[in-house]
Amino acid sequence: MVIGLLGRVGSGKSHIASVLETHFKCDCIDLDKVGHALLEEDYIKSKLLSLFGEGILNPDASISRPKLGELVFSQESKLKALNTLMHPAMKEKVLTYLKETKSEGKVFLMIGALIEEIGLLPYCDKLLVIDAEDSDIEARVGTKFSISQHQKSRSHYLEIAHSIVHNRYTSQSEQEAIRIFKELF
């Protein structure tokens, strides 16, 4: 079984995922980590350099995620170019991993705001959305909240959810996530 854990930037997906991973035997697939690992692959790095130039490099010649983020989130066409490169590669990595490790009774928790955009939604048996108020998110992540304008809307996440955790960043929210997760399988 694959449970997709979705929500907007700063909603608390990673924290709730770590709580669930601690309480349940599940294999976490963090799409942020998948994307970060891909940035180190020669093919992806080469494509990124041809798309965006050497200004996205750190002094050690690795890709600077902050520089890349600043560039792509300031120009929609550049974000589209990045997604066109990264999303298929991320999907392929995840599907290969699932194929190689999936077994009867095993539960996977796929974590990411862009599960749908990457094309992984059809591979999720259930969707658990982590929701939080805009003001709470903004207080937690500050200017990073502006990234949410490039993601699906809050209402969209709520519409596609099988279950919703209303995250108030408290232990009660953690307990709610544990209770709801049990009900999903």
C-alpha cells in the first residue's frame, strides 16, 4: 500500500511523516530528498547547467539549491523548464524503487507537495493531506511561503484527500495523524 502525504509548503508534512515513521513500520519516500539526490547525478547536473548556466553552482561545483531556487521561482518559464527536467526523473526513480521493494503488506509513505504534478498520484492508494492555516504556515516558514503560489491551492489538496490532518503544530496534531493513519489501512 502506498499512502501519499501531501500538503502545501510549510504545512508540516516532514514532521508528521517522522511521527508516523516512528509509530508505524512504513517505508518513507521523501520526494524532496529524491529531487536533491538527482541534483548530484551527472546527467541532471549537465542539463541544469545548459538550462541555467554556471551561476547555479557552489564553489565546489555542486548545484546550489538556494541559487537554483531563487532563479526558478523568480521566472515562471524557468520553473517550468526545471519541472520538465526533474519531474520525469523523479517519477522514474520512485517507480523503480517501488517496483524493486514493494511486497505484500508493506506500507510506503510518499511525502511531497508535488505528488500530483510529478505524476505519482495514480500510484497512491490513499491520500493523507496535512493542512494548516495560511497564517500558521507563514509564521513558520516566512518568505518561503511565497513558493505556495507555484503549488496547488489549499482547496485542491482538501478536495483530493481521503483523510486530512489539521496541523496546529501541536502534540494533538501528531496524535490526530497517528489515529488517521491507522484508519487508512
